[in-house]
Amino acid sequence: MNAEFLAVVEFWEKEKGITKDVLLAAVQESLLAAAKKAVGPARDLRVAIDPKSGDIKALAKLIVSDRVVSKHDQISVFDARRAGHADVKVGDEIDVEVTPAGFGRIAAQYAKQALMSQVRKAEKAMIYGEFKDRVGDIISGTVRRFERSDVILDLGKFEAMMPNRERVPTEEYQVGERIRCFVKAVEQTPHGPEIILSRADPQFVLKLFKLEVAEINDGTIEIRAVAREPGFRTKIAVYSRDSKVDPVGACVGLRGQRVKNIVRELNNEKVDIIPWTSDIKALVTKALDPAKVKSLHVDEARKRVLVHTTPDQLPLAVGKRGQNARLASRLVGWQIDIEAEADVNGFEAKVDHAIHDLAAVPGITLEQARVLVNIGFHGVADLLDAEVTDLAAVPEIGAEAAATILEAAKGEMLRRQADGSAPTS
């Protein structure tokens, strides 16, 4: 058992980087509990482990006495001398081996438990020590397994978790696949430190640009704002401290190579790069690319911008399910309302029809219908693809009304399908 015990200690020392002394101290503490059960309440009981041979002994510090009243605390002069203490006298304290028979088997069980406990404790300390200063970094890991919808990644010595909320909805991961992630947090939990990774956080995109674009890394170019819908589209606004450096061109790279590398890492997520400016009109115009803006009205007090486009540009400005307008609004930090000017082809009539069609749905008011059409939802079918968060972000709607509107849209579509007035897919 002793040789095997030392071999295990040396293995964990090499494998986990935990010193032999620390492991032996943990085992000694555990063996002391075992010895107390096997020996009883001996005075100053302790366990000694020979670091070379692995021999385990239970020792008690007993008082030499003429007459032994308590065998757990005292030892006779005769027994003390027989144990090898030839010069003892009454009142001396001596170490006496009290290792019980069969203690080796008990010790092996306790030693194994103590080793595993110490290894887990040391691993947790190492995880926190190594990763507490790496929040904000990008690391690579191998997909090891799935726990419900969370992804567990192997980082080598440690494991990390990418929660479902930090996954990109359009990405599927396979066991054994190697992926890059953003270290979002290192959290202390009741079970120890936990490394939280993300591929959905906007900071992941910012960090990729910092790694890919030297001018961002050295501070010549700054990323002033970012807005992202993971898996679909990201908009960033960049600014150059050096008037000779084109911030957009530097981020795009020669023949677009820099941004292509980032888009490839994001699995073809669309990335729009615009120049930052303090002129809100110019910033909004750029943020709504590729749509052409006809005119803007700025309400600085309410931080709102009313944008007018031609009817043919409205779909581009709003984007699919309002995505382009929504991201532009997040990027500039202002509420953006988009309207199309009436044309001879009756566009205004079409908008009016869409508003009244939505307002006819029980649970959607006329004012809500008008807002929904203005932000790109032109019918019940469009609302079926929306998320509560998409609508809740609109000030005129809010979280409570957003949930009600989506439920109303689902109910209306079911009714229309039952009547045969809507397609089933």
C-alpha cells in the first residue's frame, strides 16, 4: 500500500502541479480522523507519513506516570522504557506509536478520499488563479459534452461552460470540434470557480477586430460603438486618431482580407463597418446603410431621429424583421423612426392597409399597429418570426405589450389557418 500510495501522490504532483507536501498534509489530516476512530481519544494524537517510504504511523504524546489511571493519556515507566525511551522519568512526555492492527487498509481508503478532495480543491484554486485575469481574452477549446443546452469545453487542464444564452442561435457544435470563445466571466459558485465563455457577446467581435487589426490594437483606431444580433448581423462604428488613417479601410483590410477573416470566424455573420462621427445626422445615415436616406429630423431633447426614405428604400432601411433599423438605433444610442414618403403607386395606401390589418387582430391597438408597421412588421406573418425582446426594445410598446402582441399574432394565424385564409407553413 505504501509504495502504491507514494506513486499516486507523485502522479498527482506531476499531473496537476500540486506539491507533494500539500498532498501529504491533506492526507495526514484525513488519516488523523481515521486514527481517532480506530485508536480512540489518545492524547495529542497525530499521524506521521514518511515521505520516502510512505510508512504511516499513529503517534500519541503520553505522560510517563507511576500509576496509569488513563491509558489514553498516560504510560507506565516500564512500558515507556520498553518502547525505547531508556532515560525517561515520571512526568516526561513522550511520543508513543499507537498504530492499530489493520490500520493500513483503513488508511488507504481515507488517503484516497483525501487525495481526491485535495486535488479538486487545488484544481479550483488553479482555475481561479489562472483565469481571473483572463476575462476579456479569446481562447480555444474542444467541445467535450452538452449539459441540457449548455456547452462544456475542454481547455486542457480545465473545463469551461458556454451557457445557452451565450451561444449563437445559428451555430451547431459537435463533440470533438475545436472552437474559439470569449472569456466573459470567472464566477465563484458554491461548487467552486466556473469559467463562463461566450460566442454571442458583442465583445467577442470587438476582440476579434483587435486581434486582426493592428491599428486597433495599438490604439490608432478606436471602436466607438457596436451593435450585434449574434449569427445574423453586427454593426460597428470606428474612429481614427490619425487623420491619415482611414478607419473603415484599415478594418476591412487589403482586398477585404481582415474583415473576411472575422466573418469566417463568425460563420458568415454579416459585419457592417461605418466611420464614427459626432454629427448625429451623418452617423444615422451611415448606420442605416445600405439604404438611401432622403431626409432626417432630429429631436435632441428626446434623442429621437425621424428618417424619411423613398418607398423603394424603406425595406432596406428597416431590414428583415426590423433588424437594420434596430441595430442602427442601438449603434447610435438614439431611437430611430423610419417613414416612407407617399408615392404615386399608392405606397401610403399599402401602409395604411397593413396598419388596419394588424389593428384588426384582437389584442393589437391601432397605435401599436402603426408602430409595428413603421419598424418593419407589415403583417401577422412577420410577427411570428419576432422575439419578445425585439418588440420590448421599442419605447411605444414595452415588454408587457410585446408579449401580448405576439400571443395575439399566434392566435390570429391559427384562426386564419383554420378558416383556410392563411397558409399552414
